[in-house]
Amino acid sequence: MIKSDELKRGWQKITVLRDTKDRTQEYIATDLSATEFDILCFIAHQNGNATITDMVGHSYFGDISQSTVKRGVLALTKAGLIQSTEGADRRQRFLSVKE
């Protein structure tokens, strides 16, 4: 059984994330889906080293298809929230949050 303290910490994290998502919505013209927000948070966490392959391979995104991740990345790029840069291998694109 999950301990009460763990549930309380989980609730605090959920409320912080919901507040962050609401504040993000104020800066862009379209609403972010839950998946797009998760992708945005993952990219921010990776500090400019995130790739679509990393996301698809991560256990958190295990039930999300590669095409859904790609659509989310495209939507975030169009919204001006993220950018991609070419790596040493031209086939690899690193994603980062625009500051």
C-alpha cells in the first residue's frame, strides 16, 4: 500500500505542475494537450540534449506512439516554445526550450 506521506508529496507535485501548465498557456495562442506539456517538461529536463528517440524510448512515454510524440514536438515548435539544433551526426536533432 502507498503511504500517506507519498500521496501528499504526489499531490503537491501535481498541483505545482498544473499551475505551471496554466501559466504556460498564458504565453501561447493555443492550449497544450497533456502529452504536449509532458513533452515540453521532458525537453526542459534534458537541458538541450533531448531527442525524439530518447522520448519514445523513455518508460514514461511507453504507451505513446512515435507519431504522437512527433506531432507534439511539431506543435511545440510552431508555438515557439522549443527549438531544434543539429548534432554532430546530421541525422540527429537536439531539442531545447526557447528561453
